Amino acid sequence: MDILSLGEKIKKLRKEKNMTLKELAGDRITAAQISHIERDKSHTSYELLEYLSGKLDVSIDYLLETKEMQSRKITDNLILQSEVYIKCNELENAQRQIAEVIEICKKYDLTDNYGKCNFLLATINLKNGNYSEAVSDFEKALYFFIKDNDTDNIFKCYLNIGNIYMKDGFYKGAISRFDFAEDVLDKSKNEGVESYKDLYSKMAYCYIKLDKSEKSLEYIQKVDSLDKKNSSMEEVEMISLKANNFLNMGKYEESKEYFKKALDILEKEDNKTGMASVYLTISEIYKKLGNRDKALEYSYKVYDIKKDSEDDYMMTGLFKIIEVYVENEEYEMAKKYCKIALASSIKGKNKLNEYRALRFYSDMYRKQNENNLAIEYLNKCINIISEVGNNKILANIYIDLGELYSTISKDKELEYYQKGVCMYRNLEII
């Protein structure tokens, strides 16, 4: 992946073929002339380049590629490779690669790729939870993207800065960045349906946090008026392997195409996860607005999208479904989904999710005045939370057990209240 002058290329190829200066010169020119060309001391005619390309078994286009053209191809490919590393959570590899790209960009004044590097560094900082550094890198990237009128990446920068502000509770700042992002999206040629849905759900969330319900509903309705997408990581690994092989062989265009294929697959994965995130946000908004039916509808959408992967999004969707059914006193439906949540939690060896499912069972039995069954499930919760070591949750369970025993056994009631209060004191809650 060296960036070479014409002379350096000819010398490198000649040495790879174990040819002497005289052998390369043949009857066409002298060894001294070849030496001058290899040291970039003299210019060559097109006819001589045809002769040299034939002797060295390469294309004339390869020989004619300037250092700037080579730097462009190499940095394009390394940036794509860095993106794949980031998607696969190999952040150290990505940072190492980006540092290499930045040096090449500085040397050959590749401003657009320098902007992409800042964007990728911001993405890494975002993944590592370094939010102020991420904002700074996104703003640096914006400078270059605006300069090059790169609307796709301008949109992504505004969206990401808005996401960070939203996470920090700076909702007005988030909305201003989302407004900028919407303006960019409106002007771009790409329809960006998924992008609009993600953007509108976030704006709806910010407005509900600012107690502007009408505005929030306006953006939810925009999401409703739009339209909804899975892939295999094994395929990504195979495609990336081919891309790396082409890159090492100097076949930059082929490498670039394979990196793009890998990214397309990863983007589809992100769409699925992204839409789950959108629907969870909308579900939460409807719940806060008191519209349980709509909250349930969007929780089901999350579950439907992610049930094959059984990840955190699926579990969150399931628990939201259960929560609504419990609030609606539709206990049979709630138990049906509790059973699914419990099985998935045990399968995934996630003790906290197992606790949450069992806790729902206990709450349901308590609401139905079946206190002995409610106590039985809380005792199962104690075993799990003791294993996890979360004393705050454990203290809450003891207080709840005290309340349940109030109509059954005064001794047990006092015992569990004392346990809970003692733990609260140790945790300095009271």
C-alpha cells in the first residue's frame, strides 16, 4: 500500500521480477536511461510507458497514477475498512487505521477524507462514552462536510450531536440540531425514510420531555405516516476478508466494492436495531401521554422486529408489553408474555431480566389478592438478586415482602421490614 512515484513503481516492479536495469532496457533504451527514470530524473513518452508496462506486466493506467490519485484510493479503502472495524466493535483497530489515514490526508490535502476521519473518531468516542470529545469531533467533521456539500454526512453529524444533547437532557439543544438535520434531509435527493423515522421519533421524545404534548404527537404522526428491515455477521466477515485481500494486492477498486458490500449488510442490521429504538421511544411517549393502546402497539412492533435475535431491544419490548397488560388487568395475556420473557432470560443467562419477569408474576398475583403466590415469586427473586449482588433491589424486595406479610404474619412482616430498612441504612438511602 505504498504511495509511489512513477520511477519508484518501475524500480519496485523490476526488483520484484529480479530484472537488471539492462534486462528491463532491452534493445529499446539504455540501462542508464532506466536508472534516470527510476530516480524520477527524466520524463517518459507514452510509447516508452507502453513498452515498460509490457515488460513489467502491469497496466499503463497503474504506471500513470499520480501520488495524489494513489493516496485517494488508499485512504478511501482504509476509511471503509475502519468503518467495518467500528461496526464490528474493533475500536482499537479502527483508531490505528484512522491515524494512518489522517497522516496521508494531511500530506496530500484530502479534505473530504479528513472530514470522514473526524466523523469516525467521533463515532468511536461516542461508543466509548466520551460525549464531549464526540461532539467536538462531529463539529470538526461538519466543517469539512459543509465545505464539500456532503449532505449525507452533514445530516449524520447533526443527528449525532442531537443524540448526545438528548442523552445529556439538553432537549432544546437537541431539537435545534434535529431541526438542522431535517433541513438537510429535505434538501437531499435521498428519500431517507428510515432516517426521517429515527429523526421524528427523537424530536417527539424531546418535545414530550419539554411538556409540549401537541408538538410531540405531531412528530409521532409523521412517523406513523412513513414506512419498516437482517443479515449475517458471517457474511460480513467473509466479504471483509476478500476486501482485505484485494487491498493488500493493490486492487483498490475491487477492495472498495467488497467493503461497501460489507457496510450495506451492516447498515441493514443497524436499520433493524434503529427501528426497534424508534418504536421503543414512541411507546414510551404514548405511555406518558396515557395512551396504553398505542404504547402496546409500538411495543409489539419492537418485539416483532427483534424476536429472532433475542437481544436487549426484544426484552425491553416484551417487558413493555407485559407492563401494559398488567396495568389493563389483562393478566392472562401478561402471563403469556412473562413466560416468553422468563424463558428467554434463562436461555440468555441474564439474571436481571429473569428477576424482572418473576417480579411481574409476583405483582400480578398481588393485584389478584393471591398473596401466597406473590410471596413465592418474591422469594425466587431474592435468590436471583442475592446472586447478582444488587442490594438496592434486594432491600426493595424485603420491604415488599413485609407489606405482603402484613395480613398473614406480623412476625414475618416485622422481620422483612427490619431487613429492608437495615439495607437502606447501609446504602445510605435513609
